[in-house]
Amino acid sequence: MYSGAAAAGPPRRDFISVTLGPEEVVGVSGYNNSKAWRRRSCWRKWKQLSRLQRSVILFLFAFLAVCGVISYTSMGEAWKSITNKSVDDQRTEQEIPRLKLANPAVLPAPQKADANHGDYPELSLQKPPKPPHVRRGPSNLQIKAPRGDMRLKTQHDTMRAVEELVEADKVEKTEKSIISWRGAVIEPDQSTEPPSSKIMEPEKPSSVEAEDQKEPVPINERQLAVIEAFRHAWKGYKDFAWGHDELKPLSKSYSEWFGLGLTLIDALDTMWILGLKEEFEEARKWVANDLVFDKNVDVNLFESTIRILGGLLSTYHLSGDSLFLEKAKDIGNRLMPAFKTPSKIPYSDVNIGRGTAHPPRWTSDSTVAEVTSIQLEFRELSRLTGDEKFQKAVDEVMKHVHTLSGKNDGLVPMFINTNSGQFTHLGVYTLGARADSYYEYLLKQWIQGGKKENELLEDYMRAIEGVKKHLLQRSEPKKLTFVGELAHGHFSAKMDHLVCFLPGTLALGAHNGLAADHMKLAETLIETCYQMYAQVETGLSPEIVHFNLHAQKGHKDVEIKPADRHNLLRPETVESLFYMYRFTGDKKYQDWGWEILQNFNRYTRVPTGGYTSINNVQNPSNPEPRDKMESFFLGETLKYMFLLFSDDIDLINLDKYIFNTEAHPLPIWVPA
Ligand code: DMJ
């Protein structure tokens, strides 16, 4: 017997001797007694255990109890979410089995900013409100095999790329992800207050909800051609310029501007949108392991904001991968010294390693477009981090510019002094270089913030009136409406290709409820931008054109000066074509874009990989390649091409996203 054995053994300090009465002997007691005996026997055994043993057992019991409580609660919630549904939620329910069957994405599902990489949030069970005016289309595009009638104009490696895509499609069909791969939308609970000096709680990234797990829209042949072009450009970058700023495709080398892998970062969200998972993963690894901002290097505040900060933020929103937010915070903080100026108008350059900033060597001026086209990105960074300093700094710039004198019916000069905060070089007005994106960001900030910041809208509306009054003219012989420039009261019929962002911006404004005549103007201006390509020998636009104001025999509308006949693979016209197609559905815009893509392929494609800027758009037999592929070709031009050719309005839904000036989509805080 235990007790006997215990009693008989040598007394140990942590054992208690027990003397048993007769009723405590097994077999003598009845059932109750036997239970009581067993209890006592257990108690004795328990007492015979060492302290350590007892502690371990107690700990295990406590642990199991905690686990039990947790699993009970989460099962209860899951059950509730499935059973507590309104009639409206039926669709969500139907989706549950489909979502559950799906395999995890190759890339991580969207997650909270602070969540672990690879965690899957329970987004799929939520039912967001449906915007009534939005046609719901599939956002979860799968790369489909090309159709039999496909006739791509690109050659051999196009077909190889197509075969790869077919393969990718097969794999993808078995790897449908819980979340959609593209076309993420914003959860209703991500709407934020309008911007104010008070910054709200840190925000979650945009993500795909159950509602958007729809039938995939097949990728069409033109989109496939864009994918092929992207892969060709990427091949050159990967082979000869990996991790550097820009590819020099002819010399098979690279150039550095900031030394921060500019092309790679600019291209991240394009790869996501095009569905290039492998390439994206490889680039992500580079960002994780090799992208270091702690460098003694001067960067341009505007360029690094729109390309790097913007690119990281949008990739964070699309992928949900917190790596990109961490990197965005890092570069955002390092850019902040630029705002330490007497006027709070930021300097153009920042040393991101030393934390010092300065204007260009020859002046204390900054460019107006540069200081007023960093707002979307810094405001979003504040929203995501909960740190108001980013938004405060850029809002102050806008408020200040709003009050400045020196405007001409809303049109702004091109320079602003960082000491006095006043415009300089008064009297010259353009919608081209150095002023362009000021106008773009007035509208886009207003939309980003939920259409509540009236000063931005006022400035935008006034500026468009200023454009109409001072800068619009019609050319001969085709009577194309174009946007010229004004210098000290003299009109110049010069128009930068950069101005071709304007039709898209006007259309976006009209879509958001602004004057209908903005849309009319957008339609006439996009025709002009297209003619800047169509009237040129290579079918590619030069950097700058001069329009003929008087009909002359044998002269076209468009004249090109020798110094202006280069093409840098710029996106503005394709960008506007994308907006125009989204808002009108008129297929001619897609056809124009298709022509442009073919001409890029014809005159700027380098057989060994990559595309190059050219020096002479007027010479089809020798367009004089410049040996440089700008990062915006991957960041913007090809992205807008792909979106232009898509018939899926949920592929970056324009009621939910606003593109920064480098084509990086950021969420609208209060979606329409
Ligand atoms: C890009 O960096 C941006 O679109 C910017 O707003 C203007 N210049 C280039 C593309 O042309």
C-alpha cells in the first residue's frame, strides 16, 4: 500500500506520513468510500511528489486551461460570423467555401502594419459596403493563356514570354490565393478623418475583401504584350544594372543618380499589378537585404519622394507586406531635414545619411512643382504611422502657397525662395516642367482627403480657369487645342510632353463631380497629345513641340526643334489615355495606346534587354539611341499601358485609389 510504503520508508522532508483507519482500506469501503479513498490516495500521491514535479504539473494544467479558453473564444467568433448574417451577407457566405479552398498566395496576404510577414488576416469574412455607382468586376485577374487569334506584333521572345505565361496560369490555377493578387480595395474601416493636424491611429494597408473575390477577368492580348515588354525591360535591368538606379541597355551597364536601386523600387508595384510574382519576390529580397538608406548621398527631395517613398507606400498597400512600410518610414524620416528652412518651403536636396539639406549650389530657390508634389506621399505616411510630423510639414507648404501673391488667375510661377517663401522669376507661366504637378496635386490631394479641403479645390478650379484664359490656343491646320506658355504677357505656342498629364487630371476631376466642361477640355487635349505622336515620323512624341498658329502649305500642326526631338519613354500621354478610357469606355483610347506601345517596341527596344531613350523621333532609320532606360518607363509608362488595356475597373479602382505623379497608387482616405 502506498501509505504503508510511505510510512515504512525513511521519512523524507517533503513527504507527509499518513496513518490509515480501517475504512480507508480498499475493498472494505463502499462505492462512496472507495471514491473518497481514491481522492485521498491521489492526494497522497500528489503530496509524495517533489515540489518541482508539482510545479511542472500545475504549470501544464494552467497552460492547457488558457489554450482551451482561447480556442473556445475564437471558435465562437468564427461561428458567430458565419451564422449571424443578414440576407445581404449571402454572397459573402457563398464565397466562404471558395476562399477556404484557395491556397495561400505566393506573396503574403495584406496584413496589419505591425503584423508578421506572412500572416493572413481574416479579411475574407468581412462585407464592405458596395459603392452603388461602381460596376463590380473581377479584380483577381489570372494570367490566361493567349487566345488562338492572338497576333502580337513583337517577335520571337514575345512567344516565349507567352508560353511562360501559360505555364504561370496553370500553376496559378492550382494556387488560387485567399486574397486577390491585384486590384486591392480599401476596407471600410480604413476610411480616415479628413486631414487635420491631429493624426489618427496608425492605419492598416488596403486589402482585398471577400467581395472582391470575383471571377477573374482574363488578361487580354494587349496586356500580354505589355507583360512581355516589361519582362524584356526587366531582363536588361536584371542582367546589367541589378540594384542600381538606371539601366544603360546599349553599353550593358548602369548609371547612378542616388544609388538606391531607383528602377527596382519604381517597378515594384508594376510587377504586382502585372502579376509578375517571381520577379516581385526577387526584387523584394533585394529590398529586404540590400536597400540601405543610411548613406552619405544627396538625393532630390521631390524625385526620391515620388519614386521611392511613393513606390514603397503603394507596394505596401498592394502587398500588405510590412517590409515596405518600414522602408518607407525610414526614407520618410531621412527626408525631413529638407523642411528646416527659414520659410518652411523645403530645400531641393537632402543628404539622407548626414541629415542635412540644402538648395542647389547656384540658388536658394526651389522649384514650385517639386515642393508642392510631395504631399500625397507624406500625408499617407502620417496616416499609416500615426506620426503627424510628415503631414504637418507638407500641409504647411500648401497653405503657404495658397496665400502667396504672384499668381496669374491661379497659375503659379516656376520658382519659390526657401528663405523668403515668395515666388521668384515672376511672369512666366507653364503647365510643363517645374510647374506641372502643382496642378495635378491640388486635385489629387483634395480627392485623397475625401474632398473636404476646400482651399485645394479653390486653387485647382481657379488654375484651370487660368489655363483656359491664358494658355489655350488652337493650332493649324487641324485646329488642335493645346496648352502653350506665357512669358511676361507673350504667348508661346510651345508645349512640353509633360503637359499631357493634364487631360487625365481634368477627366479625374470631372469624374469626381467637377465641371463637365473639364471633361470636354480633356477630350480635346488628349487628341492633341495623341497627335504629338501621330504626326511624327517614328510615331513617338518629342520632348517639346511647337504648334503652328497659322496655316502654311505643307506644314503640320506640330513643329519640332532639333534640341527638342528626343523621347525619354515618358508616360504622360499613356497616363491620360488610361484615365480617358476608364471614364468614357471609348476604345479609340486603347487603340492609340496600342500604337504607341508598338512604336516603343519598334524604335526603343534593345535586343539584349531593356528599352532606351532616343535622340531623334524624326528619324525612323536612326532614332539615335541614348543608352538610358528611365525608371519611370517601368514605374509609369508600362503600368499605365497595362491598365489602359484592361477592362477591369477594379484593377486599381479610381474611386479607391489616387495615383501619385509617379503612377504609384495610394488609397483615397474616404473612398467614394
Ligand atoms: C516622372 O518622374 C513623373 O511623372 C513626374 O511628375 C514628371 N516626370 C517624370 C515622367 O515624365
